[in-house]
Amino acid sequence: MTERTLIDRPDKLPHNRTDTSVAAAESMKPHAGQQRERIREFFNDRGTFGVTRQEAELALGIPGNSLRPRWNELVKAGEIKNSGTTRKTESGRAAQVFVECSPFQRRAVASKANWPTDGKSNPNKADSAEFVPDFTI
């Protein structure tokens, strides 16, 4: 199982701010995490062969309108990436093949290195704080 990221917060599902999109995101709260985990496992099982969206939809039985947001969340979190190759769909068209990223390739999601610093060299330290060593000798 992979390390959890901010995409596992069910209160932050993507939508386009229309009433129907907000309602759809709200209705997915109980299911999104489970769908995401199923997609992760599918990628893990497929290894370097990779997965197209159509292959995932058919194998997992997740409709495209539900799969695409979970897929995009995994891309954004750096868990999967476009392999740069294509494979034919059932209709004979080329589809992008995505592969699971190795732990070394994954982006640091919400790591302290990405937090705003407001110009401070150490945002975790108050302006008037005195130096306190992290360890003693």
C-alpha cells in the first residue's frame, strides 16, 4: 500500500463549481477513497506494462465519469504518470499508457518544503525566537 496524501481527504473532491458538479462530488465522498485504492492496486498489478483509462474502466467496472477524477488525483499526487507510450483502444484509437511512479519519483505532496515562508528563512521559527539546538552532545 502506498503512503497517503492530501487526495485522501474526502471533503476535498474536485468539482467545477456548478450545482450538479458540486452535488456529484458530494455524492462521491463515501466512494472516492475506495475507488482510488482499487485504481492504485490495479496499477501495482500491471507493473511496467501500464494502464490506459479504458483498460481501467473495463477491468475495474468504474465508469469514466468516476474514474477520471480519481485518475487525475493520482497524477497530481505523483503516484502515476504518463509513460509516453500509447496502446490501441477497443475502437482502434491510440490511448495514453500510464504507469505507477516509483517511491523515488513521487512528488512531496504538502511537504514543509512547499509551504509558504512569508520571506522567512525558517517559517517554523518565530521572529523573536532564540536558537534551540535539535540535539545535545
